[in-house]
Amino acid sequence: MGRILRLTPPETNPQSLYMPARPNPARPELVERACTLALRIIPNAPRNEIVGWHGSALKVKVHAPALEGRANAELLTFLAEALGLPRRSVTLLRGDKARQKVVHLAGLDEGGLKSRLGLK
């Protein structure tokens, strides 16, 4: 999401109170980079680890059991630590109760993802 920029005081024009700011190409740090990642999860593993590619999905072992969302929470925390991202930048898009999941990684593009994982 872009930044929120107040255009006019609320008293003068209530229809256009807020407008998202446009990315500034002169300041690349303001342009949001994001990607999605397909995962194949193995819960109840001896330790958390990234195994490698399983078809087009990344295979990840998670120590937590698949009960009451514990494996999902540990997966997102583990991915954030492994990729050097804040925990709030890693969100689960699909697969809440499945082994095949899709996560959204804010602040990281596909090239950065591959270099940080060290996988081909």
C-alpha cells in the first residue's frame, strides 16, 4: 500500500479527504516490492528448515503440529527470519488448513527472494 496523503482540509472538500501517494521513481525505497510464494509444508518435523523445490513450490518443514494454526504461525515467523523480513511483511494468502499454501512477501521481489534463499 502507498502512503496516505491529505489533499485538502475536511471542511472544504469531504469527497477527497485522502488519496494514496504515487510512487516516486527518484526515491526507489518508496516503491513497494512484493511477491507471492507457493509452499508445500511438512508439519511436525524435527526442526524448521527449507528443504528445496517441490515442483513449482518451495518445500518447508515446520516443527509445530498442524493444530489450531500453530504450524501456520511458526511457518510465517520462520520465513520472516529466514528472509530477513519483519514478521508483519509475511502473510498467508491461501491454504489455511492445507499443506499447499501461498504467502505474500512484502518488501521483497522475486530476484531478492532467490538470492536470500540461496536456491536456484
